[in-house]
Amino acid sequence: MAVNSPVPVAAALLPVAGIELGFAQAGIRKADRKDLLVMKLTPGARVAGVVTSNRFCAAPVQVCKAHLASAAVLADAPIRALVVNTGNANAGTGVTGLVAANETCSALAQLLGCEASQVLPFSTGVILEPLPVERLIAGLPAAIANLSADNWYSAAEAIMTTDTQPKAASRQVQVGEHTITLTGISKGAGMIMPNMATMLGYIAMDANVTQPVLEHLVRQAADSSFNCISIDGDTSTNDCFILIATGVTGTQISSIDSTEYAELAAAVISLAQELAQMIVRDGEGATKFMTVTVEQGRSVEECRQIAYSIANSPLVKTAFFASDPNLGRLLMAIGKAGVDDLDVAQVDLYLDEVLVVRQGGRNPAYQESDGQRVMKQSEILTRVLLNRGNATATVWTCDLSHEYVTINADYRS
Amino acid sequence: MAVNSPVPVAAALLPVAGIELGFAQAGIRKADRKDLLVMKLTPGARVAGVVTSNRFCAAPVQVCKAHLASAAVLADAPIRALVVNTGNANAGTGVTGLVAANETCSALAQLLGCEASQVLPFSTGVILEPLPVERLIAGLPAAIANLSADNWYSAAEAIMTTDTQPKAASRQVQVGEHTITLTGISKGAGMIMPNMATMLGYIAMDANVTQPVLEHLVRQAADSSFNCISIDGDTSTNDCFILIATGVTGTQISSIDSTEYAELAAAVISLAQELAQMIVRDGEGATKFMTVTVEQGRSVEECRQIAYSIANSPLVKTAFFASDPNLGRLLMAIGKAGVDDLDVAQVDLYLDEVLVVRQGGRNPAYQESDGQRVMKQSEILTRVLLNRGNATATVWTCDLSHEYVTINADYRS
């Protein structure tokens, strides 16, 4: 059960003009489940993405990067389709894996009448096992046969692995004189850490945006959404966040200094944050949703370091799981974050509105019963004030439960 | 149950001339358990230590650092005693905590007839709660009353927290023409990460060593023992490794280039490694003991980065707990370690003698049954070969089990 995150309603997911989605049961790893997704784009669409920082970057991610780069340069060969499989990550698979990813692109390109370089491949699942590429390719015609602009809910289901529920959301926003529609899906529940290391996330919108602006926007959105979450501090080999502007609606946005850009960016960031938080709320074994904010730092970097040190600490996470206000563990995590010149005597710490630590020591007015009350909630804000600057960073995370161990000890069985 | 780590036999722990140990039940947190340890040193003894890198350095650690520094400078006021309490870490306790640590030193100094600055205080237990210093001080006379050179086993018991068994070992070694005796104790089972961030460890020896040489030796020993272990990646506010040379036996060792230094250092490092590994084997919830070695790196630093990335990955640790050769997670952990220029196509990976990954991809000859066989063992060696240099690093760690969550969710109850 995801923490305070209801299953999205299919009817509330808005079609985005210029993109169609099709799915299939290709039997990549298990029978009788949707495990293949095709997204077909209108010819004028533009695509930008950010991908994992893991050096063991999976074969499809390597191909994806290459195809994105060539599409950005060659105006006459834009990205026309995306293909996602679950059940196998095609990572740690060497040259064979690259061949399989390229074959996937070629097969889909042939079916759609475009070049292989106009297809972006994505895989998620078990690492270090050969991708059953024949089964994947055999599933493509079925996915193409049911292409539809209304398939967002099924698309969200088709990319799930250990997710307990599909993740999807929509927005409509006024940009200049036009109404822009945005719909996104995401997946991921473990191996979640920042630096685009996260999960699969796709947002499509019918806005008309130049390639450089789209590339700026995808980074900006990632940095304030998918790059702000952590479930276990692990970083996947496969994960990508892709932003698609189908270009069907509105005037072209060609500058990041325009009002239109600001309006669109706000909607993209808001949607990306919602999709990213859905991942945390559905974190493997999660029973609580925690927001960690570090304020008044000298730099965003040091605020992020401390926020992640808290968010990734197994001792902090198990204390939250137990609803135990063992808050000294928060100080431990602040202190070990690697901010060498941190003056801990300046640090204040709040749990929701409860002032727990003042100037580095226990607040004399702090009552354990107040801490206990907040810890029992399913949503908890941890606020750290460094009192030495104006920078802020926020990270979203979940607790560490028995269920996390169970899921990850049994994942392949 | 610690992994392949029998409870030490009291009779096998050798007295070290020049140090006596006394213990008491002070009722710091719980009744009816040894929670107070006093170590009394002969006047000629020298002491050196390394302490936690956590910025929320606990009050006793701050006092300990100051007293070590002044004793090192003032030849006429050497360290005469150490005092350790469990049940309360006296960390995150602000000025009150510093006062309590100083009061502890003063009280013991008065009982022993020395200055407060000649006493080193240590605390371990819950963070952010006031130290019940009156109870601690009230327990000191009982600890002094049973001071004895034969109390090493009880001393090891007196410093336990979530440890399931006491940790202690002895060595005798020939240094030049003299037989030197070394005995050490350690504690710690969670919040274990490197950079002297680890636990409490004390080694006493009857060797005669100058202060600068002792300080070099304590760092050298820490870097190849206590700084090579990880249970959960968390770093305590309180932890210290202390090396005591009582000076009773043998010729003075005044140079790190001497044969005598090499002989003594080998014994100290070997004992420190045994004590450090005991901590990992008794890691909270541990069912397996894992050695992670990264070889053929460009620098020790990058080898350590990768070794720790593996050792601290919750996904790797849960796979080991499950005896599941889901070895792609090892690649994930190598790739996310932050070695930006790592060429993963050069990486080989062995599980014990089984070659799993060759040149970054699955070894064609690898059989899952071979991986399965190794994963079922209680001791597993993971060897990563980077094939780009001559540096090596080793980290010892344990798996992540249900029991870890249980222990840390219930620690204070």
C-alpha cells in the first residue's frame, strides 16, 4: 500500500495531442502481465531526457543517449517512438546487450516506417541477465495494434516492476493564450537515489518548445523532482526521465526568459514532483512519507548533502518506521554528512512544528510526548536549520521496514 | 548470534602489565547490567587515539580529544585513567553534556589522586538524552574497588550495548629481544562506518613507545582495521579507538623505521583487525560476513569508494541475506560509487573463486548454480578487479536482515 497515494483514476488522465500509447504482454520475464509499452509521437515532436549517472549505464540507456543526441542535431530525423520493457534491465550484458537494444529499435522502426535512430529504448528489471529480445520484438505488433491517445493508465501499468500501483497524473495549464495539457507516468520503488538514478519517468505535453529550451526544462524539472528523492540510496543502471513536447498546441517557446516558459516550467515541475513523490510513497515497504528540508545553509550543495545523509540513514529510517522519536539519530546523520566546517552549535531541528534541538543541544522545552505524536503520523517533515546562509534543499524519502527486506530478499523469486 | 565468532574465553585474555580494569553496575539506563568501566594506567603509560569524524562529536569525545592533546604536550601530566559508560551517549546534549563529561573526569581523578585532565571519558548509548551523571559518579567507587589486571573479559562485557557478545582478544609477539603482550576489547554493532566513526576499541600493550610513534601507530592501525568496516553506513557521534602503551616492557621504540616498530605494528594491526571484524560479525542482525576487495585500481581512494559503495548498498546486503545471486546489484553498486572515469568494460567480478563478470558483462561460462553455491556460505569474498592500476582496498561488512530492522526499530524500548 502506497503511503497516502491513491491509485490514479484512468478517466482523469488526459490525452496529449500528438502521442499515442500501446501495450502488450510480451512474456519478457513472467506471463500474463503487461510488460511492453510503445509510445508513438507525431512527426513534429521534440524529446529531451536525463539519464542515470551510474557508470554501469545499461545498454538501452546508452542507445537512448546516442539517439537523443543525433535527433537533437538532425532536424529531419526526430524521435518518433519510445519502447519500454519490464522484467529485464538489459544491464551488465556487454556487447550482446547493445545488439539487443539496437535490434529492438530496428524492429519497431520497421513497423512504424522510420529509422532505428528515431526510436528510444528503455528497460527495467533484473540486471546481468540476457534480454530475451525475440520475445520483446514478437510483442511489438500487439502493442502497435492498440495504440491510442487514451492509454495512459495502461501505459503506467505496463512499466511497473515492484511498484504496488501505477503512477500517473495530468495537468492543464494556461501558457500565454493557450491551454497546454501535460500527462506523465513513472515507475520505481527501489534502487532510488538522485542524479538521475532514479526510475523511469515520462512527461508528454502538447506544447511547442524548441530543442534547447526543452533540454533546459528537462534538467530543471529533474533537479527539483526526481533528483530529490531517495528510497534506499541505491542508484539504478537504467533510469531515465524523458520530456516530450509534441508541438501540436500554441506558439513556439524559444527562450527560457519568457513568461510562457515560466508558466510551462511551473506545470512541468509540479507534475514531475507529483510523479516523483508517488515513487517515494510507493517505496519498497514504505509505511511513512518523509520530507527532509535543510534551510539556511551556505550552499544548496551542503543542504542537499545533509538532507540526503538523513534520508539515506538506515538508523533514521528504522526509527521512523518504529514511530520512535529516537531523534539523536537525526543529529548523527547531520554530523556525518561530510560538511566539514559545520558548526553544530548553530543547528536547530524541528519535527513538524516541534523544536527538538536548539543550538545543537536538546531544546529544554522539548517533551518526548511531542516528538512521539509527530512520529506516529504517516507524513512527517524534518526541518534542519543551519543558521549560516540562505540556501535550502528538500529531499523526499520513506522509512525502512521489514517489508523492504522481504521485498528485496525475494525480488527474483 | 555473531557470524563465525565464538565468545572469547576469559582465561585466554592476557593481563597487560601496567593496566588494571574495574567495572560496576551504575544503573545508567537499565539496572542489573555492567555499564561502567574504569581503566587505570601506570604513571609511565602513553595513550593515543583517533575519534569520530561526525560533526556532532559527543561531549565526552570533545573532552577526550582535549585531554589527549594536553597529555601529549605536558610530559608531567600523562593520562592515568579511562572511564566508559554505556546506556547514554552524552551526545547532542550541549553545554550540559560537556559539564557532565568534565564532572565525570573530576570525580574519577579525585578518587585516583590525579588531575581531571589525566582522565579520558567515553560514552555510548542513546543520543540526545541527558547523561545521569550522578548515577555514573556514584558507581565509580565500586569500579575502583574491583580494579584488577585480570578483568579484561568483564571490561568487554561492561562496554556492550546492542552487542550480542563481548569482543576481546590477546596477542603475544616478539619485539626485538622482548615479548610484548597486547590485549584489546571493542564494542559496536550498528551505526558503523569508517573514518573513526565506528565503535569503541581499546588496545593496551606493555611496550615502551614514544608519543609520536604511538600516534602514528594508532592511525596506521585504525586505517587498516576499524576504518575498513561498515554495518549500515551510519557514523556514530561517539566512537573512539584508543591505543595504550604502558611502557613496562622492553626498550623504547622511538622510530617508525625500526625493525621493532614493524614487529609491534604488525601485532597491533592484526589485533585491531580481529577486534574490528568481531564488530562486523556481531553486526545488528548479521547472518553473513562479507569481505569486499577492490583490486587493480588507480588509487586506494577509488578502491575504497567502490568497496564501500558495495558494502553499504541495501540492495546488495538484502541479496546476500537472501543467498540470492542477484549479482547485477553488485554492478549497480560499482557503477554508482562516484568514480566518474571508471571504464566498466574493464571490470571483472569474482564471488569467491567464481568469475561472474568479465570485461563488464556476464561471463559466458558463469552458471547461476555456482553463484548460488557461494551465496549460501556464511563467509563470502567479493572481488572486483578494475584492471587499471595497482591499488587495493578491503572492506568488511555484513548482510541486511529482518533482524536489523527489528533491533533498530525497537532499540530504545
